[in-house]
Amino acid sequence: MRKKVVLACVECGSRNYSTTSNKKTQTERLELKKYCRTCGMQTIHRETK
């Protein structure tokens, strides 16, 4: 029951990463702190629709 998810930077909005998420156990949006190449620093990346 894992689905592909795209992560977008909160600061600049660029979609940098993709990962998988279990939709049965995790109902809210996934948030991870990742490195953004456009911002040049670690920012929060949130799951997009």
C-alpha cells in the first residue's frame, strides 16, 4: 500500500525529491528536512498533491 510522493521545498517551491509513503499508517502530509540546491541550505520539504 505504498504510494509515490513528490517533495517540494517550502521556501522556493522547487520539486527536488521523490520517495514512497505508506498511506494506511500515515494520513497527514509527509515533511522532511532536506537539502535544496536552489536555496543552498537545508529546508523543510513537504509532500505535494
